[in-house]
Amino acid sequence: MNDRIINNIDDLHDMLDAAIQLEHATIPPYLTALYSIHPETNLEAAAAIRAVLVEEMLHMTLSANVLNALGKNPDLTAVGFVPDFPTRLPDGETDFSVSIDKFSPDTLETFLRIERPSKTSKDTTYSGPKGCLARSNHHAFQLRAVKPKSAPEYSFYSIGDFYTAIKEGIEYLEEQANQRGETIFTGDPSLQVSNEYYYSGGGQIVKVTDKDSAFRALSLIIEQGEGHGHEIFDSEGEISHYYRFEQLKHGQFYRVGDQPGKPSGNKFEVDFDKVYPIKRNPKLKDYPKGSQIYAAACAFNHNYQQFLSTVNKAFKGEQDLLLGAVCGMFRLKEHASQLIRNPIPSDSEYHGGPTFEMAYEQPSKDKQAQCPSEKMS
Amino acid sequence: MTNQAYQIQQFIELSGALTDFNAYSLNGTGQVQSYYDTLTRIVGCVMVDELLSIFAAIYEAATDHEAFNEALRKHIIGNEKFGPVARNIIKLWYTGTWYQMAQFWRETYGMSDEDVTFFVSSASYAEGLLWQAIDANPSGAKGPGYGSWSLPPSINFDNCWQFKPFNHTS
């Protein structure tokens, strides 16, 4: 039996909220790997990661537009919105771990698994909700997109199944609403983030007002990730994330007409030695208290949380704030680069990196004592 | 610690004292190694060794920041041989550019063929400390975002260099 995942508007809201969290969760690993690359080296690798990174930002914004169109605001400040790294993602029968780490062959493998065209569950012998299965390590997953709200004891077979469930949910709920002469797209159109506020960020933003535009937004997310029908290039000639990364394994670009695994374009060099040796999944406790790197990592986390809070307000109608948030984003980039280029004082091997630890708990006296007072500098 | 690692650590401290940006900021530019290499290539290892040794001696002998500054002025900045090199290190960090040494210095202390004015790299241009000092983006690089020019610059001295009295027991 394959139960439907989304049966009411609350389920759909919850799944889209989870989609925003999921799209964001790829940003810390991509951003860290990108800035771990030495200046002026690995230009092709850096360009590939950067291109994917900005499209993930677009995907997050597109998901937020769909949720807003359905009458619910996103919440980027919710407890646990930024996962505690490493975090796990499903990949069919198996799963894998996503870390904040330097650019390396291992990291590239993880990126390929994140973006790999989904093997969606075609097997209907699983009992339980459609596209889901029961896993022995179920508790290890923290991202909300992995577990449907209506059946939290199950997890999705793949991220492809997660997005399929969202589209089927929209289809089903909108049809039900239409039969009553209503629509589920009751959101305030003025909350939609448009190109006026979102620029040079990996593609065209889609304003969502109805089922068609919602499907266009979701299709863009799915196609940019895994490619259209698992092709290397999409209909507009843009290479999908998976094959963009795969080129880095071959050290060669794909050309239109190439077969998967056999790029025939220009060759380039990928030098994994020209990378700062970031400590994998760094935490504040890895940095000596009182050191500059500790203070800078605290400041980065604080500023990142403020940045998310500003974007959150922008998604709730104060779109003007997005322009300032973009400036803040460029500052965050500089601060992340500085952390990554600095060795950890007490450690002869590793460099620092942003820890992306958000202060979700109520600030107790202990917590406040940990970090010096920060300012956006 | 290898000799070169020690030399680089000393070079960072000397650069910190000369530019008033601390080791965290200097490392953060990603330019330490390439500036050290540029300096040794042009003025030679022997002179860099001498300069860093004098710096270490000044640092160890000084009891406070004021005494340290005084000695730095007297023995490095005001020295005919090392003063121009020290000023070049400052310009290197602030602008990412190696400036050709003055003619009198070249005639007295050596004329490297590579001693011409040049940007160390395109990254060194973008990482010049002058941009941090005035909180502006390098023209044509590190785009700060649409409308950022409407915001006042945020200038602070959180990352200035600090003299820490030398601990003779360590």
C-alpha cells in the first residue's frame, strides 16, 4: 500500500518549510569548500562550486516563494534550521554524511552524491507512505526534508521522492480546492521575491501565484540539480549540478552531445594540494578560547544568524532588506575566507573554518560568556 | 618548527608591527607566503635573515610597546639599509605592489633584475590592506553588492597588532 504523503495544507506547508531548510543546508558545505581553495588556483573547480552555490540560494528563494504563495511565511530562524554538521541525507537504500570540509576528492564525492540524479522509488512492495522506507538508522537524520510529517517513522527513499511528494501534494490539494471553487494559492502576492530584489544569483526567479508558476519554480529546482530527464545539459544549454561536479573528476569539460562519463571539451587541472587544510566539521570548542580565530568564528556565527534573520524578514514582505542582506553576504564571504586562511594556533595540522553553530537556545549566562560581544564589522 | 616556518612567523610579526594589522588579518589575506617569497627573491635571503634577526632582538629586549616602537624606529625604520626595505614591506601589504627600491639603495646594497615595480599577483591587488583600512572594496574586484555605497564604512581597530612582552621562560 502506498499512502499519499500530503493530505492537507498543513502537511504541504511543513514539506515546503523542510525544502527551504534542505536547500540552505547545502550552502555551508559548498561555501566552505569553495573558500578553502587557494587564491588564483583551481579556477575551474572554484567556478563550478560557486555556480552551484548560487543556484542553491536561488532554490531556497524559489521554495520560499512557493510557501508564501500558499499563505505561509518561511521561518529561517526556527530552532535547528541550520543543521549540526555532519548531517545525513538519504540516497536510496543507503545514505551518506555531509560535512563542512575543505575541497578534496572525498568532498567532491559527497557533492556528487548530493546532486546525483535521484533514483526514485519505483518499488511498491514497501509498505508505508509513497516514496518512503523504514531505515535502521532512522534517528541519525536531522533534516526535516528526510522525514514526512504525516509519517515521521519513515524516511524518503531519495530527495527526488521528497520533491515528487510536494508536487503531488500541490496537485491533489489544488484539485480538491478547485472543486469547492477555491484555491490553495491564497498567499499575498506582494510577498513574492522578484528579480527586482534578487540579482545575478543563478537564474531567473519565478513569482508564484498559482499551480503553474509553483510547478515552474519547483521544476527549476529539480532540473538545475539533477538535470532534465537526467541529461547533462538542460533545454537552455545549462549543465546540471551533477555533471558540473563530475567534470572536476575528469579534469575536462562536457560539450553538448557528450555521453555521461566521457567529456570531450577543454581539459583543465584540479590540484587538491592547493587547498587550505580546514579541520572537518569544525566547532568553536576546537579553537583556543581567547584566540583571534575563536573570536572571529564567534563573530561569523553571530553575523550569519543575523543574515538569516534579515533574509527571513525579506521573505515576510520587507523585500528591500534583501539588497542590504546581499552586501552582508559579501562581508560574510570575506570573514569565512579569513577564518579558513588562518591556522588553528594550538594545532600544527589544521586551519580554521566557519562552524555554522547557531545560538538557538535562550542565551544563558554560560553561553554569553563563551563569545565576546560581537558587532557586524 | 622548520627554519623557514620560523622565518615566516617572524616575517608575520614584523609585518604586523609595521602595518598595525595582526597575524589573523595578515594570514587572512592569503598573501603571507607570496610576500615572503617576493621579498627574499628581490633583496636576498641574507638581508631578510639580518632584518628578521634585528627585529627579534628588538622584540625580546623591549619591555613595553613604547620602548619597542622606539627601538623599531631607531634600528629598522631609521636605518639606511633596512629602513627602505621596511617601508617597502608596508607598501607591499597595503597595496599588493612591490615598488622598485630607491636608486641610492640599489647602488649600495644590490640591484636585483627583479627589482622593478609590479603587482605581486591579481589576488595581492584585491587583498591590499588599504581596502580593509578604509572599509572599501578594491576597484573592479570583490563586488560589495548593489547599493552598498549608500552605507557608511565600518572601520574598527579590532585587528590591530599588539606588542606582547617577550616571555623569556618559553
